Amino acid sequence: MSEIYLKTSEDILGYKNKERKEWISEKTWALIMERKLLKSKTNQATGEQQERMKDLYNSKEKEVKKNAKADKKAYIDKIAEEAENASKVGDMRKLYNITKQLSGRVNTNSTHIKDKDAFQVLPGHALLLLYSDNSPEQGYPTPR
């Protein structure tokens, strides 16, 4: 029974593909795959052979990290150059989007407004609610 579910889900949904970072080059991805193979070979090896495989794995690990660091630096330099060009042209929207992308900030514009009973109020109704609850006797202005 479980085999049927697995087969059907594989056919319909497929396998989940990991999302690749856009700043990592193909060369680095190839090194990552080589490192992955070395790791599996290291786990299967025993004794002295395992020690040699660990040394190979460690050297490949250093190479992957070095290439990834260089790729990220090149990516950030490219984006900084795009921001500089957008600034020269006066394209503030592109400059803002690039700045937001580099800083890693997310949009926090959605603030929730709640009424007296702590229920969330829709944005269009918030002002109506604010003015309907406040009377001139309380010192609040009434809408005109």
C-alpha cells in the first residue's frame, strides 16, 4: 500500500529540487559534487584508506570554500556596479531594489490595526473606526 502512495507521489509531485544560489558558479557546483562523492567514499572506507580519503575531502572542502567566497565577491561587485549605474542614470527604483536585495531586508510595511476588542481591522475601515469611536467630548477631532 505504501509503495503505491510513493509511486503516485513521485509521478505527480516529483522530487524536490534544491534551489541553487544565483551567485555560485557552475565550476563551484562541480566542486561541490566532487566533494559530495569524496564524502560518501570516505564513509565507506576503513582504516588507513579512510585517513587518506579524509585528507582529500578536507582539501576539496577548502577549495570549495575558496571558490564560493570568490564567486560571492564577484556577484556583489557586479551588483554594486549595477547600483552605481542606476545611480548615475537616476533610476531610483532599481537602486532601491538593489539596496534592499543586498541588505537582506524584508518588507515590513504591513502593520496590523486592531479595534478595542483586539480584533484585526481591515486597512480601509481603520480610519472610519478611529473616528467613529472618538467623540468631540473626548477632545478628538471629528471627520468632515
